[in-house]
Amino acid sequence: MEERGQWGSKVEFILSVAGSIIGLGNMWRFPYLCYKNGGGAFLIPYLIFLFTCGVPVFFLETALGQYTSEGGITCWRKISPLFEGLGYGTQVIVTLLNFYYIIVLAWGIFYLSFSFSWDLAWSSCNNTWNTENCLEFQRRNSSIDQTINLNATSPVMEFWERRVLRISPGIDHMGSLNWDLALCLFIAWVMCYFCIWKGTKSTGKVVYFTATFPYIMLIVLLIRGLTLPGAAIGIKFYLYPDLGRLADPQVWMDAGTQIFFSYAICLGSLTALGSYNKYNNNCYRDCLSLCCLNSGTSFVAGFAIFSILGFMAYEQNVPISEVAESGPGLAFIAYPRAVSMMPFSPVWAALFFIMIVFLGLDSQFVCVESLVTAIVDMYPAVFRRKNRRELFLLGVSFISFLVGLIMLMEGGMYVFQLFDYYAASGMCLLFMAIFETVCIAWVYGADRFYDNIEDMIGYRPGPYIKYCWLFLTPATCIGTFAFSLIKYTPLKYNNEYVYPLWGYVIGWLLALSSMICIPLWMLYKLSTTEGTLRERIQLLITPCDSLPKTKREQERSLAIFAPEVEPSLNRNGYYPVSEKDSNL
């Protein structure tokens, strides 16, 4: 049986986690939420959620992986068998995430292929897919007087809907497969497979490029954005504080869900990455550094994005609220439109979409690695043999590719939105976070876990994080979870298209598929374990004996098994033996 493997160096671990948590959400979700929810005032609820939920859960999962050296399922089995359902729930979310997140990479590769042309395809109305309502961008210095058409659409919108998506009227009209997008998805999965096919040996080397290259692109785009006319308009809208918005509970909900999305918590990926660390790695210091890096990247990305949106609003002489978008709309509509107005637009388009592809790639392959690690750790005798892990990874990639093809059909965008809104929603992640903190802090014991951390890193972290695990984090998550249920609004595509009833049923099944794992597993274990109910519970919350013992626990064990009084040696250097014990 092959060895489990470890990171070649601390840098490999840092870059792998950075690549995992710093993704498309930092680039297209945080800046928009900041602008929408009161500018600089949004940083208040964001920082509160960061320090009460983000950092404590991020550290908990990473330290748990390092302590147990197990993937996202078996780590909970060893800590408390009753909570093993937590592992299954997180891996269900990861599996669903693997199906749809990579679709964004396919779109990015598709746009990238159209960027190598002097006249960008989405900048004019002279293409076969354009309609008679297509109206090219009006620039500030344009003297052409065009008749206002209430049904006018932009060339970038028509390229997105009529060329890329070829979108159908609704989810009940799935239509045919877009084969060019299917080829892009295949390329994305091939890149993802070869990034992780040898485990830490390949992943640890790939992240040197995939995790650092987007930063180079971000800096280049930031410098370019800040030098454009109108950039100050965008930055003002991005940061201008509106403290009155803090009275809206939705602002706080947005801050909480952004923390869970951008920190990749409750997915098992941090546990999987931490499990490849050396036992004595200072994961506490690593986690604090990575959290600062993640939030700092989100903040800086806002300047890069909104300086360019400000330029676009200036050029078109319209309010910035008309050009600001979130999610795929920012990456594939607003930004391409802005790029087409710049000098040497193909260069900036290519740089932007290369950054999008690499931002998504390492987040994707870390999620796949998390799932594979969890399954391989469950059945090490089966998968830790020559080429078996690689074949299993190939099977996971192929099945995920086939499911992803559904989202590349003419009605696939409606399926994509269902997955994005329900499968890995903030509600599911909050539910997982509640049980994670309860399991570690109240069942396993916060002080006991602090002892384990002290044994690993050589010192005891401050008490703040422990009190977060005990009180602040579960209370905050329960409150936010309850609020998300009360304020639930059904999904609408583009705030217009209403899904049929069966579409919402599928959405809720996707959401419940992960959350139901925890209570179902508890019922299963309690019903199949022998003994009285109290004995069963006691047995199922007892940690596994194979977990590493702290130095204090080892000394206590030695003290128990040591003889009470050692017999003294006689003058000849022999222990005296009684006549009864002698064979003579």
C-alpha cells in the first residue's frame, strides 16, 4: 500500500489554500456587495462575521485536518462517530460544486478564444447572432444621433445570450448541446485532472503558478484601471459609506454568506489540505496570514473592478448603477463591455479571461482533491495502490464532465442557476458550521482540542477563538440561518424568469441532500449500536484511540501503568526473587 503523502514544503500548503479560497467570489461578488450594501459601511458587518465565523471555522477545519491526518469524512469519524454525517454532508456539497463551478471556466475559455482578434466579437452588431435591435455602445465623444429604441440590446448582451449560452425561453426547453462549450468544458477538466492526478506531488508544484499568476494579472488590471478617465467615479461608488444601510438585515445576511463563500469553509477542502501538513506545522499562524490575504485580495479587487466600471459609466455618460453587475454578469457582460472601449482591447480581454480561468482552476481542482482525499482515506486498502487513485480521479472527473454537459445545453443556464442558488447556498454552509462548532467545542471539548493544537504548534492560541467555537460562532450561524429561512425568496433568472414548481422542488432537494446527511447518520448509528441509549451515545461521542496523544496524555498513561514501588537492586546488581517465584 502506498504512503498517504505530505506537502513538500510549507509554501506548497500556503499556495494551495490561497488558490482554493481566493477565487471568483473575491473578484466578482465582494466588490458588488460592497457597492450595493453601503460602500465602506459594508465593511462593518463583513469584519464582524469574519472574526466571529470566518477565522474561527477556517482555523478549526485546518487544524482538524492536520491533527487527524484524515480527509473530510474520516476526520469526523475519529473525532466523534456520531457526527460522521458532517463529513458526508460536506462532501455532497463538494460533489455538487464540482458539477457546476467548472462551467464558469468553460465560459472563460470560450471568451478567451474570442479575445485573439483585433475586433472583439462582442463589440459590434455585425455578427450572425446579432438581431435588428442590437445597438452599439454610445461613447461620450460620439456625435452620431441615434433614435432611441426601447427594445435595444447591447452587442455584449447578445454575444452572451445568443452566441455563448444560446439561451432557451426556460428550463422546460432544454434544447440541444452547445458543442463548442462542451469542448471548452473538456479542456477545463483535462487541466483540472493533470493538476492533481499525482496528489500532493503534482498539486504542490502546480500551485506555484496557478495561485500566483492571477495576482500578477490583478495588479496589471488595477494599474490600468486606475489610470483610466472616470476611475475616481467608480471608486467613490465602491467605497462611499452609507451607514443607513446597516439597518437593513439583508446587508448583514450578505456579509455572512460572503464570508462562507470566499473562505471555502464547511466544504472539507481545508481539512483535506491541512491533513497533508507535518504534525508540528504552525497552522495557527498560517491561517491568520491566509485570512488576511483573502480579505485583502477582495478589497483590492474592488478597486480594479470599479475603476474600470467607472470608466465605462464615464464613457457612456450613464450612472454607474446601470453598469454595475454581480456574478457572471460582471465577468461576462460588464467587464467585456468595458474592455471593448479601451485602446488595445484584445490584450486586456485576453489578460482578464486568463485571470478568470486561473482563479477558477485552483478553486476547482482543490474541491476535486477534497472529494478524492475523503474517499481514498475511507478505503485506503483499495485506492492506495499503484494507479488506483489516478483511475478513481479519472472516473470522478468523467462523471462530473457528463453532468456538466446538462448545463451547456440551450436551457442549461437555468440549471446552473439552480445549482448555484441552492446546492452550495449559504444556508447549507451555515447548517454545517453550526454542527462543526458544536461537535468540536461541546462534544469533543474545546479545551481538549486546544491541548491538541498546543501539542502540534508548541503553544496555546489565545482564548478568543475557543470562546468563538463555544458561543459566538454557533450563535451567529443559528441567527443567520434562521434569518435566511424567514427571508427566503424563490430564485428568478435575471429577476424575471419564474421557474416552474418542479424546478423549485429540484432546488430544495439539492439543498436538503447535504443537510439531511447529519440527522440521518445520527439515527442510523444510534439504531445500529448496541446497548442502552445512554451507552450508545457515550460510545458514539468517544474519540478514536488511534488519534495522536498529547505529551500530557502520554505522561498520564505512563504514570498509570508504571509500577507503584520498584524493587531495589541488591549489592550484586540483581533484583531479589522470592522463593515462591524461583524454579529451584
